Amino acid sequence: MRVGELDEAALLGRVLPLMPTEALLGPGDDAALVAAPDGRVVATADVLVEFRDFRRDWSTGADVGWKAVAQNVADVAAMGARCSGLLISLGMPADLEVAWVEDFATGVAAACRAFGAVVVGGDLSAAGEVVVAVTALGDLAGRSPVLRSGARVGDVVAVAGVLGRSAAGLDLLRRGEPGLEELLLAHRRPVPPVAAGPVAAQAGASALMDVSDGLLRDAGRLAAASGVSLQLSTATVLGEWIAQLGGTARAVEFVLTGGEDHALLGCFPADVPLPEPFAVVGAVAAAGEHAVLVDGEPWAGARTGWDHFGR
């Protein structure tokens, strides 16, 4: 059965029962009603576009649904917050199989269970290709948000999660070569350390952000926002990740510039005990330069990470 064979109400009737939709007032009215016990709401949005952000011959509907949730709850966690609700909209061509949409919903549900999120609403529309738009809401539980702009000279730089695995999996798909299933899974279904966001905030993190576009690119954004430079070291856990990917020059590139693992990059005052699962990868070295150095040198690679409008 194709999407074009159903009307909107019939398609929603197939999809909504598959998703966790708990809220004060969930899907069914013109808008949802979500509790905001903190009195403030963290909000973020993301879009996945077919052929640009995913391919249906590489990823199942469930994979795309999982990734749509994962990358948004990671952004909420990067503010030190917990996700309190997701608005998920789906644009699709009329000849898309209804089974793919149902599979997408099961992936959304699985990710919601894994990351403690719920779906509170969204929209359906016709489109020339599959487009997924997600808005995520979050709660700070009375804490101040942790921004990109708080890093200070002397802070340690640390990462929670993993880096390079999604990029390595994507490389295997692009080359059409068999490889470690764990790398393919890392690309299709990243597992951001969402619990580490509130933990970092409680521990006194000075700066925090989601690594979605590559460590070097996102570290550069943090450095610019904070007015500092960062020193990263491959003798730390970065070197361990590089070794796990084979220790080749390509592995170095994956770890430093590969995106979509959705690790959390944080800065912490040196006298603050580093909370688990963060591991030190460098230090905030100087004010005013806005540079990111690797083992004391500028990165010599052709790219520093993902750019939506780059080639």
C-alpha cells in the first residue's frame, strides 16, 4: 500500500498508535500542552532531507526515525536539559510505501524509549522526497543552561560518547564495501550520551555542545563563542578511538572531522571532578585566538567537518 492510497486521517491512525505520546494534552487538537515545571523551555529544531541526510537504500524507516530523535535529544542534552517532548513532522511522496512510514514510527518509538522522550505532536504533508522535521523541547529542572560561550583558559576539554564511528560507517556505505556491523549501526542509529548533559551541568561544566558536524568544526564554534583556543591531544582518548578504527590517516580524519555520533563536548574547570562518562581530550589554552590545535599544530586536512552547503 502506498501513502497516496490513504487520506491523512487514515495514515495518522496507523502511525500515532506506534509512538509514545504522553503529554498533558497530546496529538489530536490544534496544539499540544506540555508541562514546563522549570518555568523555562529549551527548544531546538532539526531537518533531515532524503538524499542529503539519509538514503532509503542505506537506512530503513526505523533507522531514520531513530536518528531523527537522537540528534534532537542530543541538542537538548547539550544545554544541560532533559527532553520533555518532540514535535515530528513528515513530508513524503504519494508513492512512498505505508510500511516505510509505519517502520519510521517504530524507530521513533524505540529511540524515545531509549532516551526518555515522548512525541507530543507534529504534521504530515506531501513532498517530492522524504523530509523529516523535528522540534524538541527540554526542561532544565531549575539549573542554568550550559552554553558554548563559557569556556575559560585553564579548563579541561572532555568528551562523552564516541567519535568517528558514524563517519566510518558512512564511508563503508559510500564505497559499497562490507565492514564491521557496529560501524554501520553507529551511522544508522547513533546513541548520544543524553544523560551526560544534565550530569555535566550539575558537575559545573563551563561550556557544553553536541558534536554533530565533526569535533574540529564544533570545537571551533565553541572556541569562537568563548573567545579562546583549544588544544586537543591524540595521546588521550582521541588516540584510543583512532586506534579502534585502524590507526590509519583515514581513521584520524573520521575521529576529528566525522559527524553524527552526537557525542557531547564539554569544558570543565580544572578543580572540578570530571563526571562520568566524560574523558579528557585536551585543554583550553589561550584567550582571543579562537583556534583549535591538534597536538600543538593546526589541522592540515582539507576539511574540518560537515557543512550543509559545502561540497
